[in-house]
Amino acid sequence: MSPSEKAGDDGNHRQISSEIRDTIYHGHDWTSTSNIIIPTFADVQSMAPKLPDLPFNKLADQLRNELDIGGALNDDVGRKIPELQTSMVLESIGQDLLIFLAASVVVVPLANIIGISPILGYLILGAWLGPNGLDFFANSRADVELGDFGILFLLFSEGLEVSKSRLNKLAQFLPLAFAQISLCAAALSWGILNWSNLERFVPLDDGLINISQPTEALILALALTLSTSAFVFPVLNERGWEDEESGQAATSILLLQDLAVAPLLVLLPFVVGQGPTDYSAIGFLSAKASIGFGSIIFVGSIILQKVFKWIAKTRSTETFVALCLLVSVGMGSIAKSLGLTDTAGAFAAGVLLANTNYRAQIQADILPFKGILLGIFFMVAGSSFDINLCIREFPTVATGVLALIALKAITLFLATRVPKWLEPNRLSVSDSIKLSLLLAGGGEFAFVVLALAERLEVLPKALGGLLTAIILITMAVTPLLGELADSASRLFDDFEEGKTTNKESKIEIKNEGTEIADDCIIVCGYGEIGQTVVKVLGEEYDAIRRIAFPEECDDDGCSIDSRPRIIAFDNDPKFTDNILIPTASSLVLFGDGSNPAVILSSGVKDPEAIFISFENPGLVSSTTARLRASFPDTKIYARAQSRSEAEALKFLGASEVVIESDELPRSAAALVWGKRLWEAPRGLANSNDRTYLRQAAATASGVSLELIDDLLEVYRCVDIDESGLIDANELVSFIRKGNSGVASDEEIETMEQWVVDIVTTPIDPVGFCRVYARAPALIKRALNDACLLI
């Protein structure tokens, strides 16, 4: 083929491809009930058919189906030239993925060099590469679906941070969340109806915003009331505000807004009177969303932890990651099918797993997916920004941005200043400033509400592009609003009412749940060596606390910093049941201790020391190198089988290396606190002290002192050689003597296997009481019967 013929053929191919792309992109409605950024509402209006007169429940189903990008794309591919369209779609998505991956490599380093937020960097790059810039995106409509997964993982990750105590705290701010929605909607409705009055001060285009009907103003105000989770949560995380009052209130408000989107979409046709409505369907849809999703959450709370434990036993990282992705996306799909948003389902899934020992590993596994997909979302959002419109209508756009931020910030700030007798959980002035400025921008769900309003012919066609620009700009400046909130709140710190009380309440919040002490010690691996290290460190730490703070300690324990301080990580789920945690200051979490991301995801920021207690020498070496790179100032202690291994570990970054496995547990406390502490009196920690022993056993097992006396007698029966320690073989042998209540040999084997799995090292009386308290009823009965026979 000659060059000219080849060029002509390529030109024809490009023409055909262009026609196919136009068919795919413009032949259907591309709005969605997900977090979708809609470029223009005029296009949506022009291609949308008039809604037929349908019963309310059928109308809701039709709207949900029509607002689904993936479904429209699949229908197109299935009807028109399937092979060629499928090839074009896959090719375009592959091209865009290449651009997104390249951007992920470039944006964050450049943003750090320039000193701006990475989010703002993604937005700028998206606007530059998008259809209003260089037009590099081959399938920008379909790219939105990828970005939506980033929002799902963001909300799933936020749900993982919600412990039981934090969930109770979020519930305290629900009245404020309802007030934010109602008051902001009222204030924005008033502002929209009085927009024309601003023309006396600013040269506005009255043809763009010309709303005089209260219904139109209310719908527009409800859309603008919604704030952006995608931008606010990263700001909360970057500034460490998640556990502060302002962060708790922001999370509660954003969650309620998220839950309110789906009912708003369903009720909108009814509000505007679009066709006859089946009124009974309102109650049905409400019951479907509340009862149906509530049932899913209840069932999930029962089976999810068991499923994760089962998968964790396989020791397959790929399967565990797949399960994490399945739970987050699957719960989102279930919630969407029941009439809620998919992000609400993802958040609920995170909450269900927040109080399990798998949280840190899950967060570490989804972190790369969340970061990349969120970057795609921000770039797609930026690509919808029309710079030409902003330049042409600069006075109108600038006034709209400032008016939206000012009205929402002032209204929310005033909502937080109610009298204390009316709102006991009233925020301080400092936290109110942070909250009101952070939530002052628009949100991604506003595009979905406004698109539906245009389909219902409620809002003018020409309003779409202007509203898109205003909302996108307010979303983009959220990191800057965070900077402003930080600076402004500092100015008011000295004038806060009840400042001391607020600080104390913040400290209490951090101490609740499974929060970890700031100066914690990490133990990587909870096998035989790791268990002994945790036990030695925990006992030493408890003893020192009693000596250093005798006035703060009694028979019930010490009140000084009750957060766990000795944190162990292990990939074996049987260890994470925390049955054999030796002291109250210890905690065992499921996760790969050799992965720095897992340690950081657990809440650890700057550990005092790290002990590497793995059995595999190669794993010890690789872990030492990885943790040294992530924690350059932390002391790292490891063990080696030979001096050559010790020298290699020192070269890789170990602070101290103990040769021979038995030396590391004996040296643990001395390495952390120094030799002097070994000389401290330890009378209270001596197991011969009957009072301390009873109290320690009761605290560890969670049972009454009366039952502890009986358990100590059972322990004395088991400890025939009076060594002070019993192992799994002694317990199994003892159980066999008292099997009168056991029905079958299978049950005997089950009990013995349970003992072997749990009692991996010899246990003392306190450990025995802990095991007994959590043992199956058959084992308890067998132990009691055997003791009676002796």
C-alpha cells in the first residue's frame, strides 16, 4: 500500500472512530446517581426525553436506571457494532489510564515542591488536559466511573476510622447536621431569590441566573447545601482534625448529607408535581431503604469478621485484598439497589470492620487503590471546568463563588452558636470556625440533583454551565479554606468559652476505644518469641507505672494513660482474638508487621521502639530494612542466629541485635528502659502476692473475684508439678480426665485442637483465667469435672 493510500485509509478509520465515539458519548444520557461531575446541563436537557406519567415507585426505578453511566455504555456496545465499539472503548480507557498513572507519578512530587495541595494539583492538571484544554482524554465520560470507585474507597476508609466511641460521638452531632441542611437551604433560597439585588453593586448577567419561583430556588438551594466529602476528608486527615470536635461534627454532617441524597432524588418529582404519583410508594421506598439496609448491616456485623478470619487463615495477600475490594464495592452496590447512595453503603461497610483487629491491614491494602482512583476523580472533576466561561462571565462566577461560601459559612457558624442549655455539645468558637469554612463549598452530589432538576424542567437550560463552574471552584478551594480555617481558629483560641473543658473532652475521646499510646512499642510477629517479648514488656511497664505513680494506682489498676502501649502485629488470625494478651497495656492486631503502611494505618505515628521477632532470617532482614526507611529515628531491635547475621542486620539499620532467640525476650525491657529498671522493686507484680494475683486475673479475664478464686483452684489442680506454668499438653491431658460430659470423640478432638491453637506458650495463673473465661462451655465443664475427680 502506498503512503498516500495508507494515509487515506487512516483518515477514513479516524472518521469512523470519531463517528463511533460521538455515538457512544452523545447518544445517551450520561448522568448518574454516583459522585458524577456533569459538564453541562444544557446537553443533558436536550437529549433527555420528557418523563412519562408513571407511578412513583416505577418513576424512581426509571430515574435510577437512566442515571447510570455503566448501564448506558453497555447498552450501546450491545446494540451498535459490538466488536468495533468494544475495541474503541477499551482502547480509549487504556489511553486514559496511561495518562492517569503518569499524572499520579508527577502531581504529588510537584505539588510538594510548589507547596500546594495534591488535590489542587490534580484539578489543575485535569482542567489542562480535559476537553476545555488540550483534550487528551479519549473517554472522559467513562473515566467518571473509575473516579467514583475512589470516592467509594475514601468513604470505606473513613468508616474504618469510626470506632464504637467515635460512632457515639458522631451521633451527638446529628442535630447540628439536620440544622446545617435546613438552615443552609433556607439561607441559600433567600439569597437566590434576591440575587438580582446584587446588580446594583456588581455587573451581573441577569440572563444566566433569573429564578423567581420559590420551588426552583429551594431545589437549587438543596443542591448547593451539599458539601464535598472527597475534598473535606483529605483536609481533615492532613491537618489531624479527624479526632477533634470539628472533625467529628464535619463527618457527621457529611454522612447525613450523603444519606439524604437518594431520598431527595426520589422525592424531587413529587415536589415539582411531575405527573401522577403513587403516594403509598413513598412509605415503601423509605421502608426498603431503612429496614432493608438495616438488615444487611445486622447480618454483615455477624458474618464479616468470620469471613475475614477465614480468608486470613489462607495467608494469601491477593485473596485478602480482593475481599477488601469486594466488601467496599459490594456494600455500595447493595445500598444503591435499596435506594441509598453507594457511598453510604461503603461507609457502613467500613464501620462494621472498624472495631476488628483487621482494620490496619485493610487500610494498608486499599490505600494504593484509594489514592490512584481519587486522583482520577479529581482530574475528571477538573476536566469539567470551562475556563472560557469563567473568563467571559467572570463577575457572575466570582460573585456566585463568594456568595455561596459566605452564606454557607455564616449560616453554619450561627447554627453552632446556640445556647449551651439547648445544645450541651456546642462547639467551641475555634472548632466552629473550622467546621463552617470547611463545609462552605459545594459538593459532588450537587451535580446529580441539578441534572435531575433540569430533566424535570425546573431550572433554566442556560444555568448548567455557570453552576458547574461555581460548584467546581468552591470544591477546588476547599484546601485553601482549610488553611484559612486553621489561621482564623488560632486567632480565636484565647476567647473560646470553656476552653479547658473542651481540651479535657478531647483527651478523653482519644483515650476511648482502641486508641494507641503515643510512645508505643511495636512487636512484629506474635509467635513464640513475640508473645514472650510482649509479656515481658507489658509486665515491666505495668510494674514501673505502679512504682512511678503509686498515688494513681490501686487494686483496680492505674489511671495513667490506659491506652495500649505494647502493640503486636501478626498475620495469623488466631492470635488476634486477644485471648492471651498478657497485660492490659498490650494489644495484638492482625496485619503484616513487616509493612510500614500497616503499622501507620493502625494509628502509630512515632513508635518508641520496634522489636522484630520473626523466625525467618530473610524476613527479619527485609523487615529491618523496610522499617528503618519508614522510621529513621526509631530504635529497631532484632535477633540473629549467628554473628554474621547480626552484622548484616546492623548494616540494614538495626539499632541492636541479640544473638540466639532466647536472649531477645530477656533483654527487651532492658533495651527499652535501661538496666536501672530491672533493679526496681516488683513486689506487686509477684505472683505470690495473692491480692495482686486475684485482681490481675480478674482484670485480665473480665470475671468476678469470686469466680477467680475457683479458677485459681482449678489451675492448682492442673499444675501438678507446681512449676507455676502449664502448657497445652498439660491442659489437654487434664481435659481428658474430665470428659464425662462430652458426647463424642469429635468434640474431644475439637476441644484439644482449640487448646493447642490458643495456648502456644506456657501460661501462668493469670493467663489460665483469661483462657478459661473465653473457652467453650465444653472445655469449662471438662476442667471443672477433672478437678473434682482429683
